[in-house]
Amino acid sequence: MMTQKSLRIGVLMGGSSAEREISLKTGRSICEALKRRGYTVIPIEVDASLPHQLRVKKISFAFLALHGPGGEDGTVQGMLEVMKMPYTGSGVRASAVCMDKGLTRVVLQAAKVPVPPGMTLSGNMIPVRPPATLGLPVVVKPCAEGSTFGVSIVRKPSQWKQALQEAYRYGEQVVVEKYIPGREVAVGVFGNEVLPGVEILVPGGFYDFTAKYGIASTRYVCPASLSSKLETALREYSLRAYQALGCRGAARVDFRIHTNGRPYILELNTIPGMTERSLLPMAAAQIGWDYDDLVERILGAALSKKIGSSSGKNRSARSSRP
């Protein structure tokens, strides 16, 4: 049985994805929180030497602070499963599915969870014009990328080709979805606990990388101002999506709320950002969990599950943790 004193926690961060710098910020913040709670923490920058680093540094538990391909997509999770090392967050299957926006859409539609009308393009396909079935505007985004890298809003046909070319820079598949006018709300899920929604208010209305990490005028409202009916719907859809995709631990569900009041899920993040400006800590604070509490709960949820399981079954995150 692992105890706090016996744990040697490796916080895995960095990697080679476009989200490397965000991952490093997340990882450093997590390291400091765990140290404040008395854990032995070893920061580890992920590269091809990762298995060697874990052995040499005698890591007994991996806290994942990775974002994007090569870290959030099940690859590192699979390696840790082979090494029989416990780790935070979702297993191999859920991580892989949630990183693939096209496949996520398929699973959510089967679970009767609303997603924007859309389609997946493969193999550098560049149709001459936007799909007539969707109309304009549409959102074009890489199938497997985060932090809105490679995402464009196409408002007129002349922008179509460039948007596809930009998205294809990040992978071989691209998702095209009908643009949903309205509000952006993120909802955190932790086991069976659904956290208060966070509304993102962005000048210009597009929550891209610059708006997330570089614009001081981006505002966040938590809890989001929602009608009781809409709040109930977001909670229900968030938990249903989390369970259908087989997630574990902490996750974040990103919604667009149409001007007609109907919510649509854009994606689900299995390793949500944990920087000082991130949405999950903001939501957790509303129910009395400070940053250190949240980090320790994520750790505790992983320790309470069976080591080596990647079945994807949902488990409650509740335990004897504070």
C-alpha cells in the first residue's frame, strides 16, 4: 500500500507537442503544490529517455501534466501501463479517443450528447469549397491538437483553402464544424462531481491561443450566469460525455451555447490546464477546493483506482482525501 511518505512522484511535463510551454507551466505549478503538501516530487521533462528517467529516478507514481499529442493521447499512458506504474487521469483508451476530435464526435453522438453539425476530412483533402450542408461560417480545426492551435473560423469562401492548409499543418485529419454563435462555457468534471461552469468572455468572441494565454482583457465569470434549465443540461451532458468516453479523474468539457439557448459540446480535455489562469482550478475554488486541494484530490483519485487498469470504466473520484 502506497503512503504519502513512500511516494516518489514524477511530474511529467513538456513533451514535443505545440502545447509544450503550457505543459511546463502546468507541471511547475503542480510540483509546487505537491511540495507544499509534503510530497517528494521530481519534475521530469518528457522525451525519448522517459522510461530510463523513471527507473533511474526511482519514480513510484506519475502525475501527468502533459498536453497535446504524445502526452494526452494515450501514448505515455500506454507506456506507464506496461511499466505497471500508476498515473493520474484517464486511461489509454479514453485519452486516445478524447484527443481525436472526430472520434469524440462519433462517441458523443452515439451517447445522445449534442455536438455541432460537422465532418472529418482526411489525407490532406482540400475540397474546392466549404460543405454546402454546413453553410458559413464554419470552424476548421486539427483533429488532434489543443489550445486552439491551427483553428480558424471561415466566414467567406476565400478563407477556406488557407484554413484547411493551416489545420493540416498539425496532422493528417481535420474536423470541420458549423460555427455556433453565442457563449463559451467550460465545465469541469471530477469523478461523479460536476463543478460550476466558467464562462469565457473574449473581445472579438474567438477564444484562441492568444485569448487564452496572452490577452489580459479576456474575462472569466465563475460560476457562469445560467438559467436553472441550462445549468441542469450542462451538468447532465458533461457527466454523460465523461462517462461515455470512459474518463477518470479530472476532465474539462467545453461548450458553445447557441444564441437560441441550445448547448453543444466542442471537446473534452482529459488533462485540463492547471496554470494560474486555467479554468479547472477556477471552478474548483467555487466549491471550496483551493489549488493545492485540487492537485491532491487528482493524486488521491489515481491512487484509489486499481493500478494497471485501462478499461476506461468510470469510477468515482471520491475517497478519504481532504
